[in-house]
Amino acid sequence: MNPIESRELAENKIILLYIINNLEAPVSNLLLTKIVLENKLMNYIFLQQYLDELCEGKLLEKIDSDDKLSYKISPAGKQSLDYFVSIIAAGTKSRIDEALTNNKKRIKHESSIISDYTAISENQYLITLKILEGNFTYVDLKLTVGSKNDAKKICNNWKQNNEKLYKKILSDLTDEVF
């Protein structure tokens, strides 16, 4: 590998650390891919290779939850980023900052809506549904269903319709029952 290729490899890995660090939350592989490809920072194959290498090097932590792969920066990753952030070209850094600003609101919203399930037994799944804003919890609901398929449907509905469901729950609970 020649020096130019080595520098490009290092810069691309630092770019990924920079993006993940500045989003301040675990970043889904899908969102990270979208940001990188829309801003023409690197191609998809190199992106996935670099993510794997950063995880192997313990600079990123991989979070695999319910078919959703996310990444967060490790303390070693933050230290490496601090040392090498200057190798990111100014124009590239500016494009990344603009893209991150445009995506932060959506990421914050996604991280404040939580829906997850865990298997308790073969025919019993515990579902957790939450709406959070900062340190305030609007909803923290736990229910049990009898199939994994029902658990997935409920989690997906919560992600898609949380505002409408929250209003409906409040309305139903505040109505007088006769």
C-alpha cells in the first residue's frame, strides 16, 4: 500500500469515527450508510469494511438489536479521533457537519421512541414501549403477548404511530367509564 492509499484509508476511518461521535447516540448502519453515500465520502463496500475493521480494533462498538445494526464510538475510538481529526480535509469536514446537522433532529426523534421485545418463553414475549424527551418519560408501557409475530407488529406500529397511539391512550384513560 502506497502512502496516498494509507492516508486515504486512515482519513476514511477517522471520518466514520467523526460522524458517529458527533451524532452522540448509537448510529444505525442504515443512517450511517445514507450519510456517507449521499455525501460521496466513500463507496458502500469500503464503508462496511472500515466499520468491521474499526470494530475489530475496538474503536467502535457494534450493537445488534432486533435486526437493527448500530454503532457507537468506544473510549479508544474517541482518543484516536482526538489525535487524528486534523487529517480530515476542511471541505469534507464542512460537508459532514452540514449533513449531521440535517440528520440530528431525526436521530433524536428515533432515539426517543423505543420499542423492543424479549422472549420470556417459547409462547411469551415481553414488549417495552417508551416515549422519552430528554430526561422526561411520557410513556413506559410493558405488555406480554403470545407470539413473536405479534411482538414485532406491535413494535413496528409503535415506531410508526406513536403520537397517534399516545393520544388515544390518554383519551381512553381520561374518559369516564360507565
